Amino acid sequence: MVVRPVEWLRWHAGYGLRSLRRALRGPSRERDLLVQSVKSAVAAAVAWVVAYELLHAPLASLAPWAALVMVHTTVYRSVVKGLQQALAVVFGVVVATGGYAVTGDRTTALIVVLLVTMPLVNWRTFGDQGIYGPLTAVLVITSGQPTGHAMAWRLVETGLGIAVGVLVNALILPPTHLRDAHESVTGVAEEIAGQLDRLGDGLAGEWDADDARDWLRRSDDLRARTEDAWAAIRRGRESMRMNPRPRPGGRGEDLSPVLLPLEIVAKQTQGICRTLVDAGADGMPDPDPRFLAVYAEMLRHGATVVRAYRRRFLGTGAPDLPEVLESARERSGHLHERLRADEFRLDGWLIHGPLLIEIDRMLTGLAADQDLSHGREP
């Protein structure tokens, strides 16, 4: 499909305007990114003023360049990246100055120095800051005379930029991402509940192998969203390290114990969908419609349990989870009894058994943590 340039520009312009409106409307990821962008600009401007106007540095552009890339999503990351960049820059400056002193020729020195400094790019010690080693070496050799005096200035200019970037990020609205984690985990719970409702509604009516494959694709996406929620929790935890900003009330809890049972439910939902895909394959016995009717109701009740779980641990703290969970487990036990009584077609046991196991594991995962304490602060 060919995308017309005008349509492409219209879509991206609309997306940008929507993102700006969300950023201005209230707390959101768009606002976090906007604040980070403004802070980067402020850090670069401050570094330039200090290096150019106050210190009259020969290569003052190095300071805003370093400051610009030091404003990261967390204070901790700014400090770590700053140290890595400082090491890379020092290495690049020293090697470039030494290489020129030995060869006495810019071109020869440039070739030799790049061969020495380029391995920094792939050296894990420097992370993604290793590229600044060879970049700094190129600047040292190609701008001015690579003398000891010039080497000292390059270190001052770059160090100034790193320090300004880290300080601006730490002192001006230091970023916290606890809200991102809360929203991500809440989104996982809502998506699981929605998927269970879709499965229940689908199994209660007419469905086929194509429907089962679509449900499995949605469940695969759900597992991916769970991984994103884990990443958001790690990012939120990191955002509080070395952060002078007070922990925001109501969003400072560790959500790992809350997400773990939801991850179990997501995994079991995926297993249910995979079993249904197998049921739709050629040569497999069809599930008994009477079994599916009861099972569909159990899935919808499972969605109710997940929503009660979300309310208790991610919302208002509603106390209805134990009652809803007990009701779901009673339904599961009743279905087990009917299955043992051979009430359903015997040729469907290959499908009935795995489906019941998956939902039992799902309820067990939620029941194990119905009384968990996940770090809520009084």
C-alpha cells in the first residue's frame, strides 16, 4: 500500500497535536516526555552560557552537546550515563592527543586513533556511551592543535556539560515513573478481564477455528503487554534511585506482587486459547456444547474476579474479592463434579480436562495473593 505524503504528514501532525493536548491536559507520559525535552534544552543552554560566556572555552559547543544527552528518563540513569560518557571522553581525548604527538600528522593520527577508540562502541563497560570516545577523538584532532592545553580544555568543556545535564535532571522536576507502572498494571488487569469476557461470549455462541486463532493472537498480545508492565515497574523503581524528589503519595508501592498473579492469569488465558485452537483442528473431538455453556459462564465470572482484584489492589481497595473468588471456585468445583459424573460426552475429555486445569490454575493464582501486602503506605 502506497502512503501519500500529504496523508502521512496529516496523520503525524494530528498525532503530534493530540500528544501535545494530552501533555497540557494533565499528568501523562506525554507530559513526562515534554518536561524531559524542555529540561534537555535548558541544560544545553545553561552549559553553553557557562562555557562560552563565562569561561570563554575554545570549543564551547562540547558543553551543550554533552548536557543535551545527559537528561535521561531517570536521575539514576543520568548519573550512570554521565560517568560512562566521562570515561569515554577522557579516553578519546587522551588517545587523540597522544596519537597526534606520536605521528605529528592529523590524517595519520585520525586513522590510528579511530582504530583504537572504535572498540569502545561495543564495550559493555561504556554502555551506549562508548560512541563518544571516537567522536571526541575526531573533534580533538580536527579542531585546533591537539596539545596538552587543548586536551585540558576538552575535558573541562565535556565535564561541564555532563555536570550541568545531571544537575538539571536531578534538581528540576526530577522524573518519577511510578504512575507509569500503576497505569501499566491496571491496563493489564483490564485487558485480561476483557479477554475473558470475549472468550465467554464467544464460547456461548457459534465459534470456529478462525475465532480460536484470533483469541490466541489477542492472548499473545496480552502476554506482551504483561512484559511491558514489568518493564514499567523496573523503570519506576529506577526512577526513585538517587532522586531527591519525595515519593509521591499513593503511587510509591511496589507493584511486583500485584502483577505476578495477573501474569499467571494471562498465561492461563493463553493456555485456554491454545487448547481451543487444538479443539478446532481436524481430527480432534468437539467439546460438548453443554460443557462449553457452563465453561463460558465460568470465564465471564473469571473476568469479574479479575476486576475485583484490580479494584482491591489497584483502585479503591474494595473488599469484595474474597466473596467473588469463592463463588468462582464453587462454580469450578461444580463443573468438576459434573465431569466426573460423565454428564458430558466422553469423547470430549481431551479438551474438557485441559480447559478446566487452566481455569483452576487461574483462580489459584489469584487466591494465593488475595491477602497480599504490596507495600501500600499508610
